[in-house]
Amino acid sequence: MGLRYKKPLPIERLKEAGYTSYKLKQMGNPISMGAMTRLRHGEGISWKTLETICTLCNCQPGDLIEYVPEEEGE
């Protein structure tokens, strides 16, 4: 399995912190719309995007992602 997002998902954490797509757009798109789409679909994002989310939400990367080891045979 590898890395996966923890609950609440990063996109939900942004919303809880008051960052909607509209507000992010007004801020000059610190997180690209493509990255927002990848977050909504549970896909991978860049380290820079992860860093930006951590800055906006005042959290650590470990609050957003976790490592889940693969089971034998996967």
C-alpha cells in the first residue's frame, strides 16, 4: 500500500482551516487547482504542496499522511 492520507483528508483540513478553492484563488493559488483535484481523488501531491498545506493548517506532514506496509502477496 505505501503512503496514504489520514482522516480527515488534507482537503478537509484545508476547509476546516477556512481555505476554500475561492479563498486559495484570491491568495494567488498557493496550491494549484491540479493539486486540489489530486487531493480530492486521493492521489499523490508534491512535497511543495504538502509543505504549503502544513503551513496553512499549522500541522506536520505526519498529521496528513501515514505509511502502511504492504502485506505479503500484494
